[in-house]
Amino acid sequence: HYIPLTHLPLTPNGKLDRNALPTPVIAARPTPASPASAVVPATPSGTPEQVLCALMAEVLGLSAVAPDENFFELGGDSIISIRLVSLARKAGLTVSARQIFQNPTPAALAALTAPRDGAPAAPVRPSDGGPGPLPLPPVAQWLAERGGPFASFAQAKLIRLPAGVRHPQLVSALQAVLDHHDALRMNLTVPRPGVWSAEIREVGAVRADAVLDRAEAAGLDDAALRALIGVESGRVSASFDPEAGVLVRAVHFDRGPGEDGRLLIAAHHLAVDEVSWQILLPDLRAAYEAVAAGRAPALDPVGTSLRGWTTHLLAEAQHPRRTAELDRWLAAQPGGPLLADRPLDPGTDTAATARSLSVRLSAERTAPLLHAVPAAFHGTVGDTLLTALALVVGDRAARSGRAGAGFTVDLEGHGREQELMPGADLTRTVGWLTTIHPLRLAGGSYDPAAVLAGREDAGAALKEVKELLRAVPDGGIGAGLLRYANPAAARLFDPSARAEVLWNYLGRQTGRTADAWGRADEADALSARPDPDMPLSHVLEITAEITEGADGPELTATFIRAGEALSAGTVQDLADGWLSAVNALASWADGTTTGGYTPSDLDLVDLDQDQITMLEEMWRAQQ
């Protein structure tokens, strides 16, 4: 930000008087445009920098992004970066998620991006796609290892349909999506418990008219509509059968002519993850709009097939770069319990005994998390939220006499580390590609209780957690590969050693409930549940995300506990403490003089954190 001056203020000694300089007036960041006025071209034009500015604004839900603004400091995350990669390629620019991470401004990214000549060419459908055997990814083997029933382990979305959607055309659109994405036509074989294999069936094997039901919802008030959605989502949840190839179910809630309907679409977790929904829902909309216009749907091609990627993972599990990580993952295995009094019992600690607690942070209190905190330490929203968890659990450990012992948390990641496979493009690959890897949060450089009480600087905690995450190779994909796809390495892991906490940050959801084809208001009425006897994977599962509220983005989180192993009071204390820690980090960023860089930011020099801090303090003293 620049302010023109007619002269520079000087001290009596003739030096620049910095205290007399005028304070810059920084305009507030433009808020997201309303759905009625948000007009973003499907394929922005202009220079690579202009295109990237427009695309970053689109995926972040902002009206504009300047060339020098940082993607992550604006609230971006790894999942949103995948969508940015996909849109950039559609616009003719070749860019990777790793490049976005290393060069997070449109200007820096444009300097590395090579535009393709002419319109983006549609790649030929991969020859390794289509029907045939499918190697399952490590996360599916992780599910198989848990044992117990799994048929209802699914994800569901409730979508607002525009007025005038006709059921037959919706069936045709869904058929196009089912035929286009191999994962939706998967069939699972389980010859013995824990022994799983899969195959992809031919195009047309899954009939949309058998998948999509119609529910009469004309004239229903809000309460009645919610009740119907609850009943239908429960019925759908109980109808999955992966061994019979029933992995997708849908219900069209028809509210009559002139009324916007609702669409419940659910898929077994073996077929989808959170990134997959960012592919499937836009595809379904595009297919419907084509059918409604009298055209055959022509969905964007899949770059790398599901089979192509999972087959590559089998080879990747044997690669020296993965086996070199073995000691790292073995050392990260958790020790004894910290939160619960006992380990999980698969016979007792099941989905039927799980209990849930949801918390929410107002838009006003969420805003610093999206901008001020990441900017202060050159990190991400995810870094900040995990640091808050490290603080509250570290504080609990200290109060129980285990200060400084650290603890292990399992982290979920999107798993689309396409740089590991030359030429791979996973931005349009549907499937359960999630990774789960342990991370040991040591907490050796700060006192959690002192940070939470405001007696100690929060910068050390943020920087430590940030560096721990940056040190994880390739998003932690090696942990699952070595444990489930490398037989020699798998023998070295203790199957009973489990982290108590599973952490999953879903990123920022930019869709608004008022949008057609966006999330419906009644989504909270969904009652889809896993099988009651399905064993829980962790004592506590925390899922956080940034959602669009009435006043702007809001932080929400759900804490799911093993009801027989972890008390409601303990989880309430953790949730309250986590929100307090989030606020403490926001307060730190608001007036910090100890923000700054960490070693991972400075890849051209070899400096540790103490050296960086010393240089920053010297610079501040000179100012």
C-alpha cells in the first residue's frame, strides 16, 4: 500500500522520523459478491496473471484478488488448491498444487506457468480406465483392518435444485455421471473378513433409474420437508451394499412446478472423498443443463484414471524414497492413552455408542483466522487450527503430570500427491484417495498453559506446528503405503498402536445455501449413519471446516467421541479450550511483533529458527 508524500518527516538529527509517517488507510477486503451479482466467466481470459487472479477469487469466494496477494493468507487451503489447479488447466494453464504452495501469489505463480497454445485440448480417456480389477488404496485397507460391518459407511449431500428441474432429465444427467466416473461402478469382493478386492464394472452397469428415487414434497412446510429428508436419508443409508455394487443412491424431493426442489445424493466412502464431491456435483449440474437444452452431456475428461493412480501406488510403496521413511513412521506411533482411561474396544466402542458435539465461531471471530493469523507467520488456516489443538491437549497433558511428553494425532489429507506419478492429473479423479498419517506434536519450544493464559508468546507454538507439518514428506502418503501396501514393512507396525485423535480439516466451503445446485439449508436434517456395530477408529474424531454463514465465513467443528471411553465433560472442555486457543492465536496475530518466517520459508539459505528470529529482531530494532 502506497501513500504519496510531498516531503519526508525528519528528526532533529536529519534522519527519517518513522513515528511521524502517516498511517496507511487500508481498504477492507471486498466481501464475496452476492449470488445474484456474482458473474465469473467460466474461462477467464487475459494474461496468465490475470487469469490466475480471477480464478483465485472464484475458488476463494472473493470479488477480486490482487497479483501480489497470498492464496493461503486469503483463506486458501490444500483442498481448494486442487480446484484451482483444475480450473487453471481448463483455462489453458499448466499448474500444480505444489507450485501453488511454493508460489502462492498470482504474480509468482504466473511467472512459472506455461500457457498451452490454443484452446485446452481434451486428453484421451486413459487406457487404464474402464472395467477390470481395481487395486484398492491404503485407506480402504485401513477400513478393512477395522473389521465389523461397513455397508453404511457413506457420505451424503443435500443439494438445492433450481425450479423447473424435471425428474426424467435428472435421471439422464445422473446416468452420464455414473458412466463417466469409474469409482461409482465399483464392486467389492470380501472372501474373508479383512480380505478385500474390487473391480470396476462396464459403463451402463449401474442404472440411474434404479439409483434415483422420487419423493413427493409439494406443499410441505419447512418442518415437514426436514422430517421427510430425515426419513429418506436414513432409508438410503441402510440400502448400500458394496458387495452388490450398490455404492450410489439418490432421492429427488420434487416440490412441484415453480418450486426449487432438493436432491439427496449419497455414495459409499469407498467411492468418494471430499474432493470427489467437488468434481461430481459440478458434473451433475453440467450434465443436467446439457440434457435440459437437448444436448448429449459432454463432461470434462478424467486426466488420470482411478486404476492408474492406485496401481501406481503399489509401485510407490516399494520405492526407496518411501522405504527411507520407515523409521519416521515407526517413531510416530503413539504411546499410552492421554485423553481416555483405556484403549478402544471394538466390541463396545462402536458407532452406536458414539456421541457428537458441534461448535461454531462467529464470522467476526473467524475473520482473523482467514487473514491476520496466516499472514503473521506465513502459514495456513490449517496450521493455526492444529496449533490450537496442540495447545489445549498439551495443557491437559501438563495438568495430568505429563508436561512436555507430547502426543500423536492422526491427520487426514487429500492424498492427491500427483507429482509422484509423472504426467498424472488427479484433479478430476473420483475415488477415496484420502491419506491418514500420524504426527507427533512435541510441544518442546513453548508452554501451552502460558500461551493460553497470554503469559507466553504464541508465535513459537504456531511456528513449531507449521514446521512439523512442512517436514511431512509428500503429504504423509508414505505412512499408509508402508503399512498397507508394502508387506515387508507392514510387519513392523503394531496394529494395536493407535492415536487417540483423528484430525481432519476440510478447508473452506465457498458455496452458499441460496445458490441453485449449492448446499441446501435442510442439510442438517440428514440422518445418514454408519452401521451401529461398526467399530470406531479413534477415541476422538475432530472435523473442522470454514462454512459460509449469514455474516460471512464461520469456523465450525464436530467432535465425535467414543461414548463409553471418553466422557462428555472431557470433550466439552477440549472443545471449549480449542475455541479459546483459536481466539488466543487471533489476538496474538492482531498485535504481534514476533511473527515472521520459519526455515521452510527460506529454501535458498540454511538457517534454523533461532537464527531467523535473531535476524528479525535485529531488523525490528533498526526500524
